[in-house]
Amino acid sequence: MKPLVAIVGRPNVGKSTFFNRMIGERLAIVEDMPGTTRDRLYGDTDWNGRDFTLIDTGGLELGSGLPVGHVGLNGQPGDLMDHVMSQAQLAIDEADVIVFMVDARSGITAADEDVAQKLRHTKKPVIIAANKADNKDRRMDAVEFYALGLGEPIVISSIQGVGTGDLLDRIVEELPPASEMEDEEDEDVIRISIVGRPNVGKSSLLNAITGSQRSIVSNVPGTTRDAIDTSFEFEGKKIRLVDTAGIRRRGRIGAGVEKYSVLRSERALERSDVSILMLDATEGLAAQDTHIAGAIHESSKGVIVVVNKWDLAQEQRKAEREGIFAHPDDEINSADEYREILAEGLKFIPYAPILFASAKTGYHVKSILDAAVKIAEMRYLRVPTARLNEIVQDATRRHSPTVIRHKPLKIFYATQARVNPPTFVFFVNDTEAVHFSYERYLENRLREAFSFRGTAIRLQFRPRS
Ligand code: GDP
Ligand code: GDP
């Protein structure tokens, strides 16, 4: 779990230059997998042993009420200033630490004062970075930023890379304590996240679940400062819904928060064992859904696909049959059609069960919890080594490994290295000889043999030493 550090400030002070310096090289390593294209405005980094996620808010596209070119406060184009203030607000809402970047060459501008004014009202740590202090005189001048009332400015030159280490030191000092960020690895608690695009019905599902549970235990603080989890018991099992504050808040700020909300979903995802990926039955599958599914798969979590608003879809189908086309352009899919669409569009999570549900009427809400409990149990399944090796031997007998470059693969033995996610290590003669199609074959054999459903499983190959 990583804390979030947001860089805010008016345009051209050097936010993205700093960001690219910190993250640039790492971003080049983007995994070549469908649905995993990362947003380039945020990236993970580490300093002094602490990991955190850095966001360049300058690149976020935020909605603005003012027309382009409208000159607002401070002689800045109105929408631009609006934009900067929205970024600052988002940072206040979502980040753990805020870096307020200013330009040491231009000194304090009226726009800086406005942003500072807003930031002075937050309890979150704010660090001023006076950038473009490329020489001694500029470094001396930078003391003027004390006047913004946000403490000592850290003087940096992003272009030269001078002072950036001091800035990182300060950021790390202000991060929430590592102990606060660590999640307890409690086998008894099933941690569930609800993820999906805005308006698919996440908070309605949350209400349907919590409304039906009389045993709500507590609202427990999550690992980031403003995350609240909800805990309850369901048929004797302890369930923890992760970041319920985030689910309720979404959509509150309106357009432009998409990127933050995606990031927030990904963080909730990382903290959970099982993720409920919600879709809107009346809307079909969007690129964003595929992206989230990719992230779930990548982090090897349990997953249930919930096609929500099934009540509405049924109504619309009925209307269509009666010749009343509400939306003549988009036909509403039947359950079978949906299964086909999902099999194609979410093909990297073929193991996910699909449930058609309605958060509004409560249809299948209990089934969602039942499925989550079952999946969590599967994730803690321990397969006896002897049984595992019987399955592997049987698999290789039935279908011998593909020979790559004349090197036949030989599997000596396999063992389960860990649970949650179930992880299997195969000791082989040569790891290069493992063809991905054979890996998939082995995975499918293990799934069949041990009824793994609704969860990613990991296969690792090691040379036998
Ligand atoms: P942003 O709009 O805040 O993201 O600003 P950019 O990172 O795009 O930088 C705006 C301009 O300032 C670019 O031309 C950068 O090359 C320049 N710049 C950024 N950092 C420094 C610096 O430390 N020194 C100098 N002299 N120029 C800088
Ligand atoms: P979120 O943005 O994903 O949290 O979505 P909300 O829970 O706020 O729901 C968005 C809208 O869809 C609201 O107007 C809900 O009342 C409506 N909605 C949610 N679930 C259902 C459902 O199962 N059936 C119907 N008909 N409407 C739903």
C-alpha cells in the first residue's frame, strides 16, 4: 500500500519536469498486456526505503465552468486558474502529502497566493518547492516564499537535479508512518473491494449490503488517512469492505476526477482479497472496464463480475419486445449475449464468475457475498505436495511440453509456495523452455483438479539447483 503525493501549482512552474525526473525512466517499462496501459500522470517511486505514488496534477483534465480565454482573477485566464484551484482541491481531498511548486524566477504571483490560501486550510502536510533556482542568487531569493505562510521553502532546480534529494527527504518525513500503511494479514478477515466506473451502482451495492447486515461492527480507519472501511459479519465470516468512504465520495466533485477515482480504485484493489467488478447492464462493456479487469488480474486478486441494474435491463428488454424502443440505437443484451461479450472483452479473467444483479431490488446481492466468501476460501486453500505432483505428472503424461529451440522442458517437481493468491513453484531443467501456452495448460489443469474459481493463481518456474 502506497501513500499518495500530489504536486500542485500554477502552469509552467516545472511540475511535470520534476515528475518526469522522478518517474520518467520507470514509466518506460510499461507492461505489454491488454488492459494494463498505465496513466502517465502518476507513477510509483521510492526514497529512503519508502514507496509512494507521485501525481502530476498539472496534467489532469478537469472540467471548468468558465469559457476558454475568459480572464479571471489575477489576469490569469479564468479557466486556467479554475483548473489550478480544482487540482489543489483534489490534492487536499485525496493526497497524503502535497507538494506546492512555485517558480523562484518569477517570485510570488497572485495565483500562488490564491493556491496558498486554499492550502493553508488543510491539515495535510504541504511542502513548498521553489523550482528553477538554477543559481546562487535565485536560491537566495527563494526565501521570499516564506511569506506564503506554508513553512520553509525547499529550493530546487528540477532541470539540474539540484535540491531534489532534499525535497524527497522532506516528502518522506511527511508520509504517514509505515505502520499505519500496513494492512494486517489476518486470515480470518475477508477484504472486499467494489470497483467500477462512475454510476454503475457501487455505492448502491454498498448500501444494499450494509443495509441488509444488522451486524455492522464498525467503521475502521483504512490504511490511508481518509479511507474508511466497513466491517460486518456475514454468516459467521468477518467481512471488511475496503475504502467505503471512497465509494461514497465518487462523483461528488464531478467531471475530471476520473483519474483520481481510477487510482483510488486501484489502491482499494491492492488492499483487498476479492474484488467486485461492477458493470452497468444497460451500458455494455467499456474500455475502462477492461482496464480495471486488467488491473485486477495483474494484482492476482479474486474477482466477481457483477452486471448490475439487471432490473432496468429486463424492463428495457420488455419494452423493446413490445415495440417501444426507448433507445433505438442500443439494444439491451440478454444474459447469454452478455456472457459472450464478457468472455471476449474480459478474456484475461476467464475464471471470474458472472452474476446478474440489482443493487436496487436486492436481486442476487446475497449471492455476491456468498461468491466472495467462497473465493476467499479458495485463495487460502493449501494443496498437499503429493497430490499436486500427481496432477502435474498426469498433466505432462497427457500432453508433453512444447519443445522450444530443441530444448525439451522437464518438470522435476512442484510445490505450493504460498496462499492468497495460491502460488505454485515448478522446479524445471530450464526456465527458458517454458512456453506460455504450456504454462496456461498447466494452470488450467490445476484449476480443474482443485476447483480454483474466481481467483488468479500464480505459476512460477525455477531452475532446480
Ligand atoms: P508545469 O506546467 O508546471 O508542468 O511546468 P513544466 O514542467 O512543463 O515546465 C515549464 C517550463 O519550465 C519548461 O520549459 C521547463 O523546461 C522549465 N523548467 C522546469 N524546471 C526548471 C528549472 O529547474 N530551471 C529552469 N531554468 N527551467 C525549468
Ligand atoms: P456509483 O457511482 O458507482 O457509486 O453509482 P451509484 O450507486 O451512485 O448509482 C448510480 C445510479 O444508478 C443511481 O441513480 C442509482 O439509483 C442507480 N442504480 C444503482 N444500482 C441500480 C440498480 O440495480 N437498478 C437500477 N434501476 N438503478 C440502479
